[in-house]
Amino acid sequence: MVGVVCMMAISSPQYVWTLFTKSISAKLGVSLAELQVTFSILIVLQTFLSPLQGFLADRFGPRRLLAVGTALTGASWILAARAESLLELYLTYGVLGGIGTGIVYIGVIGLMVKWFPDKRGLATGLVAAGYGIGAMLTTFPISSSLAASGYERTLFAYGWIIGSVGLVAALALKRPPETQGGSRAAAHGPPVRDVAPASMLRTPIFWLMFAMMTMMSTSGLMVISQMAAFAKDFGITQTTVLGFAALPLALTLDRLTNGLTRPFFGWLSDRIGREHTMFIAFMLEGAAMTAWLLTRDNAVLFVLLSGLVFFGWGEIFSLFPSTLTDTFGPRHATTNYGFLYMAQGVGSILGAPLAALLYQRTGTWISVFAVVIAMNFATALLALLVLKPARRRYLRSSEAGSSVS
């Protein structure tokens, strides 16, 4: 439970960023593409430092490290509130926020695959749901605060809130006993050979998963970072649905479905297999994004389909870590997932500044949507037609090697 709270505390920097873009862009006098570099810095540092953060969590334990991470996350907003230039915003919201949220995210996920080796999909899905749902609690309050007080006061106040809540939760975390993890893993099925990061990075199957996670991350992060911008172009920002402003209502629904999808598809993958679940989920997102684009001027469908898009996207944060640990073993799980999680950083570059640049060059969001929809369908096919047989061959060869040795 405390792992879920930690994840909820650090979710807002990523998931409510789109609410700040208009105000910050006007205050600093910068273009959307320039401003979106902040978002990319946040995600790149959150992900590219995760192998080091995972190693430190494996080596020294989660409590102190995650406490530092939650404190840095809160401080990033507090200091960003005083930023007077784009560089200062990059250093505060981007750099400090990326380091802080990365420490917490990778540390909590690494703990879950060790605590629950027989239910990795469900366990990682539940804590990842905290990351997806957490911002649901702050979307409307932050939107109201922005309108009433401006972005500077909003960042300052909520920086203290998310930092304090996260710090208290982080101090309650602990590592699982080694004997417990081992006995439960053994009871679940044949042991998987533990593969160290250096060896894992030499396998084609890791890079296949890295490419797949990059494509899926790109599609979701494009929506997260650009939603306010394309909603404005679609004529949605001035409309209401059921008496609520359409954009914050869509963002709130997104947080809910983005959270619910993680334990649901994690649970499903524990039963029907990781690759089959990936195929279903990724095809769902591709179909939802296609329908979203075709009905983009309908406010009600904009809200409903945005929730379906995120229901088809957020499960990558339960499916990929559990699939990776199933393949390469639990001993180095936190560090190994740190390397795979770097795909999220690559996706943030493709989905934020480069997507904004593509929009600026073409003058339409249709071109951006076409690219990410193609990525959804391609990744779904890769899961079933390439990843599944490749992983089967790898596990058979690993089992044969273990029996020989």
C-alpha cells in the first residue's frame, strides 16, 4: 500500500504537465516545441538514470533512496514556481523532477517483482496504477488553482503537498526477506536463470522489448504532453460535458483508466500470457486512437475515447517489467528494468518536442496521430508474431543451459 502512495505522490509532474503549458509559454515567451523540452528532460532523466537508481536500490535498500526521490520531486515544483527563464525551468521541473520521480518509480517497481514473484503482472500493475491514478486526485484542484492563483502559486503549493506525502510513505518501505522471495518463486514454477544486466544487454530479445516499449511510450506520451494543444485545435477546450469543462474532465477520466488498466491487464497476463495480453491491449489503443481522431470535434466522444486510449496504453508499465523479470530472473530485476525503462525516455523525445515539431511543420495533428497509431498496431503484431516465439526459444535454451551446468 505504501508503494502505491509513493507512486501517487510522484505522478503529477508527468500527468498534469499539459495544464501548465499555456500559462508557462505565455509567461516565458517561448514556443510549444521549446517548452516541451522540459517534459522530455523530465522523462529522459527519469528513465536514463534508472539503471543506476535500480542498482542503488538493490544495493542499499529502498527506504532512504526513495525518501530522497520524493523530496526532490516536491522541490522540483517549488523551485520551478520561481523560474524566470526556460533554462531555469529545464533545471528545476525537468532535471530535479526527472531524478526524483525516477528514483521512486524504479525503486517501487523493483520491490514489487521481488515481493510477489508468483503474481508479478498484478503486483506491478497495482503499484503502477498508483502512478496512473495519482494525478486524478490533483487534476481538477490544479486546474482550479491555475485559474484562481496562476501557475507559480499552484506549483509552489502542490510541490509541498506531493513532496510531504511521498516522503512519509517512502519511510515505511522495506525489502522482502530473501527466503520468502525464493520459496514463493520456486512454488510458482520452474526457476528462471538470473541474468545480470551486462549479459541481458547482449541479447536480441531485450532490444526487441526496448523497441516495443519505445513505440508504445511514444504514443502515450504524445497524448499526455500535447493533449491541451490538440484539444484546442479540435475546438474542445471551450466546451463542457455534463457541466464540466471537457479538457480537465478528460484528463481526470484518463488518470482513472490509466490506473485501472495496469492491474487489470497485469492480472490478465498472469493467466493468458504476457504476449497475448500485449496484443489485445495495444490493438485496443490503436483502434481507440483511430476513432478518437475521426470524431475529434465531438466533445462527449473526445472525453470517452480519451479514457479508452489510456486504458489501452497504461498497462505497458505492468506488462513490460513482469515480462522482463519472467525472462531474465528476479535477482537483478530492479537494475534490469532500469535499462528497459530508458525506452520511456526515448519515447518522451519522440512524443513531446519531435511530435510538436511535426505538427508545426505539417500544420495538422492528423500527421502526428497517424504515426503513433501505426506504432500501436505494429507493436501489437510484434508482441504476438515476434516476441512470443523469441522468448519461448530463449527460455528453452536457458533451461537447457541450466540443466547441463
